[in-house]
Amino acid sequence: MKNIITISRQFGSGGREIGEKAAAKLGYKYYDKEIIEKLAEKTGLAKEYIRKAGEYAPSKSMFSYAFIARNRDGTSITDYLYRVQRELVLEIADEGPCVIVGRCADYILRERGDCLNVFIRGALDSKIERVTKLYSVSADKAKKIIKDADKKRSINYKYCAEREWGVMKNYDICLCSTALGIEKCVDLICAAAK
């Protein structure tokens, strides 16, 4: 039995919805925005800053991390946030069965045998359709949002985990929400967890 499920996802793929539904079906706790709340309490940082900096690089270039202010020890606010986020993800995993969305949880929990690491992707057209509905934006704007978000997630993951985001070998299962649909993805994750 896999007591912990991590969900990494492309922007607009429905990964958050899939994670939430899988948690409900399995009777597991669900962590997504709750992590932001807890990090804000622990660090005193603004929730909006944590929402962005916890999963997204400052810009679409790896070099953006080179220009972040650092203290005398060479630690940046991004490094500090990742350290506290890492500690929180480890605490959450120790508390019992759960689904954790994003936050490099797959990497942080990589040594646990009771963890199922999932990556959710989707076809660009279906992601655009989803984002246009969720955010009430044009298709062109949705495409830009998706491209920018995934690029920044990828760079952040590489900076924090020192490996490539979205590469199959880093996950136990990779699912295409476009081909399978949300409910089938939920069913497959739950079956794999059991």
C-alpha cells in the first residue's frame, strides 16, 4: 500500500483536481493550498509570495537564481523557503496517508518506499480549453500562461531537485489526462496505491 501520493503536473492538465479526487476516494488527507497556509505561518512570508516562489522560478531562465539576494551564508530567501517547505512535506508525510500536490514532494520523499509519485500531463489543446474556462482568458493568453508556468516550474524543480521535471524516470506513473480523462486517472492512481 502506498500511503503517500505525490502529484506533479503540467499547468492546465487537471492534476490538482485528480489529486483531490484520488485523496477523497482513498480517504487520504489532501495537501495543496494548505501547504501555503502552513508555510506562511512558519516563515512569516506572504502567501502570494509562497504560492509563486514555492513552485515557480523567478523568471524563465535558470540564471534568475544567480541574481537573487543572499545573506552572509550565501542563502537566499528561495533557499530558505525550500528548506522550510521540505521540512513541512516530510512532517506531513509522517502524519499519515495523504496526497501532496506539487512542491517538489516527489523529490523530497524519493527515499520512502510507501510513496507513489505521479506525473500528470495533457495535450496542449485540452489544457488551453481548461485554462480559458478556469481563468476566463482568451486561448492565446491561456497558451502563454501554460507555457510560462511550465517553464518556471521546470526551472524551479531543476534548481531545488537537481533533476529534470516531467521526465518519466523520476515518477512511478505518468498519465495523460487528455487521453484517459480525469476519472480514469483517479481510478488508476487509486489502483496503483493499493
